[in-house]
Amino acid sequence: MSNRVFAGLLLFSSSALAQPAAVDRSELRALQAAVAASQSAGDNAWMLVSAALVLMMTGPGLALFYCGLVRKKNVLGTMMQSFAMMAWITLLWAVCGYSLVFGPGNGFIGGLSYVFLRGVGAAPNPLYAPTIPQQTFMIYQGMFAIITPALIAGAFAERVRFRAMLVFSTLWAFFVYFPVAHMVWGAGGFLNAFQGGRIPVFDFAGGTVVHITSGFSALVTALYIGKRVGYPHEKIVPHNLVLSFIGACLLWVGWFGFNAGSALAASSLATSAFVATHFAAAAGAIAWMAAEHLHNGKVSALGGISGAVAGLATVTQGAGFVQPFSAILIGLIAGFVCGFMVVVAKNKLRYDDSLDVFGVHGVGGLVGCLLTGVFATRAVNSALKMANGQPAALGWIDGNPGQVVNQAIGAVIGIGLAVAGTLAALKIAELVTPLRMTEREEDTGMDLSLHGEEGYNFEA
């Protein structure tokens, strides 16, 4: 009898001990699901805010920055170029742009699996952003596609027809932006350092994809279309630097979404990119103003805001790879080099890049691309792994000087595609519609000639 009682007690105790373990496993699974949902919610919130910040960079940021730099007869026409990109490129992105950049394809262009956003919904795409809906990733990346051709418009400001700008920008997106973005950011892209690219190029937030392509395309358009009537013999000055000042400050704030958002999560990497972005902008502004003071004894508002934008453009490529004081050094170099291109080299070469897109974005993007190869470090970004699973050396300061060569090759490919694609887009657009306004229309101004309205009507 005692043996039976003992056995019963043993069976009861075993059952009692096993039951909490089952409950613990269930609670653990529930806790893991709650943690994953919390992370997804936080990451998604940050990415939606970042998408809004990047859109703010185009309108009102870029629209105000550019419109203040032109003459008052062209203020609305200049703003309309940025606004049109916000509307038109959005539709182009939804129809096929997203698919051509991030859809499965080859090393140079994506496929058509996401045409009309088919299959792009609430489920994450683990290849790119595993903690947020693919639709969030899609709309965030779409904001980059919007601002890039809008930047180019600053080079031919005050002299190109609105319809011609739309046709050119559409062709340019297909010929330049979609292929370069896929090569750098798309899975299996030729220049994708993290997903099987033949040449590993580090481009965290668009130094090559956005700034090199837009900057060198801007130079090509300025040379192809020709100078504004009266340039450089007549003095052409900004009509409202207050608007440009406000626009530049909005660009600075919006750039946090541009760079820190490229971490694709509310993470410590986003913080690092945020800090690098801010420090580079500040250093770029100080460097440009210091150069102005040395050159003519005065510091201008235009110089200050131009230096800040130069610092932002230059650090974009390396924002998620460099440490804070490396970002400061990048910003200082950007302020001096881009300032030299705008103030000295442009005047000597006498090309009419109306709003200095090449000098700031093209040159800044190129410098930033190369400096990323110098200052990128695994202490900031450890995503690239060696065969043994350890973080790989990234830039020269990490012991990998060959990365500078990779960055240079990526820049050359980006420049080559930008030049060839821009020339092709201009030639085709010219067959569809006249590119340039007539001399009489240009004298009257874009606002009245192209849009039938005025930005300022003081008589009313």
C-alpha cells in the first residue's frame, strides 16, 4: 500500500512540476510576439515620420530654397517644378519605379514583380526591412525618387519649359535613377556591398544614387540647354534670400529623415546617422563662412546656408558608417571644396548652373563617396560580416584601404550613367517638345509665360 501511495505522490508531483513549464513556454511565446510587435510598431512609426521628413525636403524645403534664389518673375515657376515632382514621380514610382529598383532582377535593373504595387502590403520584405511593412519601405524610398530629379531642376532654372521638364524628368528616372538605385540598393545589385554586389560600394542614404547622379546630370543639362539670357554679363541675383534661408533650414531638419531614416529602424544606427548628419551640416556651414571671411572679409547668409547643404550632401553617403568627428571633418572639407567650386571654379569656367546643383550636390556627392571609403568603420556599422561571422573591416581607418578604390569605381559608374542617360533624355525630350523658352518668354518670366500668374501682386 505504501508503495502505491508513494508512486501516486511521485506521479502527482511530476505532473505538477511539468505544468508550470508548459505555461512558461506559452508565456514566453506570447512575450516574444509582444516584443516583436512592439519593435515593429516603433520602427514603423519612425519610418513613417522619416518618409514625411524626406517629402518635406522637396516641398516646402527645396521649393523655398530654390525659389528665393531666382528672380521674382520666376518664383512660382521654380516652385512648380518641385511640386510637380512630388505629384508625378509618386505616380511613376507606384506604377513601375519601385519594382524596377527593388524587385528581383539582375545586377543592373529590377524586374516587374511589383508593377502597380502588386504584393506590396503589410507583410515586411525581409531582404530590405524585416520589421516594417513593405508598403512603408516602398513609400519611404519613393520620397528619394521624388527629390532627385527635383534637384536637377535648379541647374536649368529660369529658362526651361514646364512640359519639357516633365518629359525630361520622366525619361531621366528610367535612364538614370532606377538603374543606379537598383545597382546600389537592390538585392543582387552590381554595386550593393551587403547583398551580393560585384563591386561593394557603401552608400547609406544616397550619396551616389541621389547627389552624384543629380549633380552631374545638372551640369550636363546646364551645358546642353545653354546660359540664361544676359548671363554672365548682366548681374542676376536672388530675389528673396529670406525664403531661401527658411528652405535651407527645412532641408537641414528634413535631412534627418533622409539619413537617419535610412537605418530602416528606430535603432542605435539611426542615432549614429542622425548625429553624423547634424555635425556635418554644422561643419559645412562654418567652413563656407570661414572661407568667405578670408576671401572678402564678410560672412553672408547665402554662404552659410549653402555650406550647410554642402555638408549634408557630402555626409549622406557615409552617414551610417562614420563616427561623429569623422562627420565633422567631412563637413569641413565639403564647405571648403564646394565653396571653391561655386565661387571660384564656376566663374572661371563660365557655365550657367543657375542654382549651383553641380558645385554643391555633384562635387559634394563625389567627395563624400570617396571619404566614406576612408572613414567607414565597423565600430558604427557591423552589418558586413566575414566568413567567420565577425564584422568585416569597412574603410581605410579600419584597415581596408581598397574600399576607397571601390567607392571610386562606384562613383565613376554613377557619373557615366548620369551623363549618358541625361544626354539621351534631353535628346528624346527635345523631339517631343521644345526644351527652352523663347527669349521673349524668358524676359517676361516663367510665372506669366508658362503659368499665367504672378508670385507677387502688390497692387492687389
